[in-house]
Amino acid sequence: MKRSLTARTALCALRGGCALLAGGVVALALGACAGGGADYAPVVDGPRSVAYQADLQACQALARERALINADTRTDMALGAGIGALAGLADDDVNDTEGALAGALVGAAVGGMSGALETRDERRQMVVECLRLRGHRAIG
């Protein structure tokens, strides 16, 4: 069944709006976790020494040096875009260009979020390890 021009235009607008909305959600999520992981304050077994606060701030600053959008995250975005584009090409409801573009956008967003979440976990672990190296019994 061939779609009318009006229905096709509405479908493209809806998909474009969804892609724009998805991009906005990803941007908000990344912004919300900008300090993600680096602001972590682990549980410490036993009393905290006088130097604990200064060491915690220094370790958190060190963890912030690992950017959320780094080479690993960009690689995850590229892989997600490639896989998404291939999946979009397989969609028979749209033409190849629309499918590939929509799939690439969604795949890049998912890959970017995945990479940012991995980096957040790495930053948390950096804070814990840094405190341990400074003599604190951080549990994580």
C-alpha cells in the first residue's frame, strides 16, 4: 500500500521529532551526570583521619580529569551509529536513507550513554583506589 504524501510527511516529521527528543534526553542525561562518579564519596571502614576531607577532594579532582566524553565513549557512539544504521536499513516501513539516518542517531545516542555510564563507574573506582593509596580504608 502506497502512503499519501501527507501521511509520509507526517511520519517523517514524527520520526524527526522523536530523534530530536531522543537527542535532547541524551544531552540532559549527560549534563546531569557531568560530575558522575567523580563526586563519589565512598564508605570508609573505621574512623576518618584529619586528612580525609583533603584527600577526598584531591581524589575527586583527579577522577574529574577522566572526561565523560572520551575516546572510548566516542568509539561506543560510532559503533552504535553503525549498528543502528544497519538496523535502520532493514526497516521495510521507510526508505533506506530515512531508516539508516534514524538508526544511526538512535544507535549513537545509546552508544554514547553506554560509554558515559562506563566512564562514570571508572571515575567512582578511581576515587576509591586513590583514597586507598593514600591510606584510607575505602570500601567502595
